[in-house]
Amino acid sequence: MKYKGWLLPPALRDFHEGRIWLREHSPIAEQDLNQAIERNYFNIIEGIQQTPHLKCNRCHNDNPQQFTTFDCSKCRQLCVYCRHCLAMGRVSSCTQLVVWRGPRAIRPTRHLLAWTGQFTELQQQATDEMLESVKVKRSHLVHAVCGAGKTELLFPVVHFALQEGLRVCIATPRTDVVLELFPRFHKVFPRTTIHALYGGAPQQQGYAQLIMATTHQLYRFEQAFDVMIVDEADAFPYIFDETLKRAVHKAKTAEAPILFVTATPSQKLLNQYQNSSYSFIPKRYHNHPLPVPRYSSLWGYEKKLKKGVIPLKLKKWTEDRLTQKEPFLIFLPKVELVDIAVSIFQALHSDILAVHAEDPERKEKVLKLRNEEIPGLLTTTILERGITIKNVQVAVVGAESSIYTSSALIQIAGRVGRNIAFADGDVVFFHHGITVEMDEARAKIQYNNKIGFSL
Amino acid sequence: MNKKETHCLLCAQLLQSEPSWKTLLTKQFPPCICKKCASRFEHAPSPTALYQYNDAMKDYLHQYKFLQDVALAKVFRQELQDQFKHEKSPIIPIPMHPLKQKERTFSHMEELLKAAKIPYIQLLEKTTAETQSSKNREERLQTASLFQLLPSVTVAYKEYVLFDDIQTTGTTLRHATEILLQAGAKNVRSFTLING
């Protein structure tokens, strides 16, 4: 005899648990979704909340400028929609959001941590402190210099949380970082279902107890995570966008701790997290000091570049790198300067390439530099963090520009000397005048070296 | 829809509007996209279209029609108004199939005209919910009539202007023109936002 009732498809539960999703965009068959709604497995929420003030119930945007009212042909009245999270599928007054409240997905508690690396004393201390915080559900800030081995620090904490049956999210403001972290975690946690979520990510099967996502993707979660890890918390656009911050809080359960991991915490974060909820690693894993940037004046570099001439000092620096066969990164403050400069630099060496944020071949070009197929790259700040290239040397042209904040400069300087075989390197700030931010960046690096080597 | 934009509708940059005698003394719409975004659109050389299809236009159509960002109807309101303000013949936007319109929640052609404050009339209705973009050139040229007259409308012996978003093979406009001419129109001109 055939069973005539309706059984909850596990895929439905696995997908919807923890998510706040547009009803009509569910990847689940409509029939099953309707059955589940009929059985009260979902909370149904209106897309836009009108009272007490306009608010998008998905991204929690409440800036009236970011809403548009129009004559809707579907509900035949005036409809409001949110432009802030439009790219994830439009949320309007007449759309419904669904939040799972049915039975919870099965969370395996057996997870394998396949990592055999060794922690330094400082790393060990930081993970222990972090673990302690997670156990008592206390938020925590890990302040670790560039190249301290921040990702490895997370392994024991994530492993502990997974074995406790907790759902973990590692959120970062940049897609590049998600793409870099995902394969590493996949290797270290071979038995765990991990999903990587970013704009344009493919559909992934099953219930992921560990999710790596861009902070943008957190709009689509609600009270989902028991441990929230925010990597590179200071990176653009997280610092600028208040709604992204709210998204982090919305995506986790009320009592879930947030772990911030960064090399350049803001003063606010430093004030907020002290004593037992603060870990500091002032030294790199390979026990060598951080390269300290040096200043070199490059007056009127912009004019010269626009005239098609490489300023003498910069030319000399680049030629030195080419003759010594050291890979190099040259940071430029504007996309238009990158476009102008690339052809002039190619006169020095025809393989020098340029990257910027909208470059579809960004990943390939960075890979080429890593594989020593090209001698160097010209770039905007897009490569300021998250990339590791053996023996790379760095020049920041126009270090006085306002986009180079002290944390951006620290991150850029942090690209150099990450490999144990090449623990030192040149970081030069070519400038048209010295700014407070430049001094602050250098002072912070020197301070970390001082602390790190006086312990 | 009538609120003043403070940020570019396309790239969300803060708009810096410089008041000029022209904007103060004439009825110009305030800008709603930034200069950088505006410069990405390419004007069409033909007199029957405003723009040439390019990457910027592709992104625009994607956001406007596929992501249903109705606010983008305002982007071309000044250009459309300049084009149509001295138009004496009635303007007919190409209609959408009612089911399609319900799905998209708005008629993109009508919204463009509404945003530019241009009066229009409707005499036609779409008979099929199929889209032209899903067909290849041969299939498009062979399609049976896409439109019919709305019930109980009369077509006068005068000139009409059809308005569509994009012209590729011209099938849509040809079908609509034929229906109107058969019903007794004197002449039918067509105008598109984009030259495909």
C-alpha cells in the first residue's frame, strides 16, 4: 500500500532552518513548501514593515531614502520595496518572508579536526582564551598582527563548537576572503558539511553546520548561529554600513557570542573588549619582527604619471625588484592612475599587469604573481588584505591619499615577509607629504614589534 | 516615486547637484544618477532611438526588469521628456501580457512614460505571454500576431507613435503597426529607448 500522507522532505528543513527567505524564491518545490506552511512549520512575515516606521524585515534597512513606492500590478495597490537588499531578490509589501520554526535539522557531533600544525606559545594562549570565552558565551576580540596565523587560531574553537552541536558562522566583509578560507576549512574539517555563501555562489546541498559567508549574506539569516566569528571586522564595507553590523546581530541567536578576529581593531572594539575577552598576538608565527615601512618622498607623482613618466625613485625601485627577481605589488590610490600607469610600467617589463575591484581576472592575475609567471602587479587597495605571496615587496604610491587609513597601511605592510624563508622585505611609502595616518601605521607596527620582542 | 534622490540610483554614490539657472528657471527634473553612470550610456545615432545597447544598458535592463527595481524608471525621464514634449500624435507604449505584468508587478514601458510625465493611451493588448528574447531570429520573424485591439476601442484616422524599450529584429513593432493600420490608423511611427 502506498503512503498517502505528506512527509517533511529533509531538504526543505535543511535549507530553511535559520534562514529568512522570500517565499517565492525558495528552491524547494512549491507543493512541499505549501504543505509545510499549512502545518505551521513556518513563521510568515510581511516583507516590509510599515509601523512604527518603514523597515525591511530581511535586511532591517530603515532609511526612508532607500524605499520606493509604486503602483503594484500584483496586489493592485501602492506597494513599497526595499532597494537596499534588492540584489537578493526584491522584498516588497506584498511579498512574504518565511522563517523555519519546525523540527531542527540533525547536527552531527562527531567532527574530525585534521590539522597537525603546531601553535606558538602566543597562539596557544589566544586559542585557549577564545575557547574559554565560547564556553561561557562571552564575545571576544582577537587582535593578531598580519601573519600571526589567525585562521589556524580558529580551528580548535570551531571544532569545539561543532562537537557541542552548535552552528557556526565565519563572516567576512570580502568575497575574496571567503574563497580563500573555504578550501582551507574544507581540508581541516573533512567530515563536516560546510557551505560557502557569497554573491553568485552555487546552490549547495544538505545542512551546513559551518557556514562561511560574506557579511552581506547574513541578511538572509535570522537567529541561526550559536557562534558568530567575524573575520577582518574592520574591512570595507563592514565599517561603513550600519545595516551590516545589525545583520551580524540578527543572524545569531540572542545569547551567541561574537568573536572578532582582526589585525587592525578600531579603538571602539579595543575599548569594548578587554581583559579576559581580549587576546593579543603581537608577533608573527615565524618569530620575526614585522617589516617597518620606510618613507620616500615622491613629489608630484600624479602629474608625472599622467604625463607618461615614472617618477625616478619609483622607477629605480621597480628596476631593482626586476633585477633581483623579487615579486612586487605597487599600490596606487585611484583606479584611473592604475589604468594610466600600467602601460608605462609595461615599458619596463612587458609582463607587469594591473588589477582593480571590477577586474574579472583578478584571481587569475594574483595566482600568476604567486606562481612567479609575472614579475609584479599594479593594484588599488583591493589587494590590501587576505593575500599571501612568497617574498613579495610592496610600494604604496601616494601613501598620503585619504583612502590609505592607518589600518589599510598596516594591512598592506602586512603582506610582506609572511613566509618563514623570506621573513623580511621592503615596504616603502612613496608620498607627496606625510600624513598622521602614515605615522600612526608605522608607530603601531613598531609598537607591536616592541611588545612582541620584550615578552 | 516623486521623492528627490539624494544618491545615484545606479551606483549609490552621493549626488552632488549644482544648481544652475537652467534647473531653477525651467521645469527640469532633478538628476537621479551621477555623471559617471550617465556617461556610461551611449547615445544612438538613429533618430528613432535614444540609446545604443551596451554593457551599461544591459546592467540597467537587468536591474530594472529582472530585479524589478521600479525606481529606475526615472533614470531617463529628462531625455524622454525632451523627446516627447512636442509630440502631437498619441503615444502608445507596447503593452505587456497581463500575466507577465502581474509577475513583474509593473509595466516597464508605462512606468518609463509615467516617470517622464508623458501622457499616453493604450489601444492594444498582448495575446501571448511568450517573450521575444526567448526566440531566435527565424522564430521571431515567423511568429503569429502578437497583439490584438483592446475590446471597444476605436482607432482614428491619424498618426500614432509606438514606444518600446528595445528594437532588435523589429518584429514586435511591426506586428503592432500592422494591427493599428488594419484598424484604420493613417500612419504609425515607432520610437524605442534602445537600439539593439
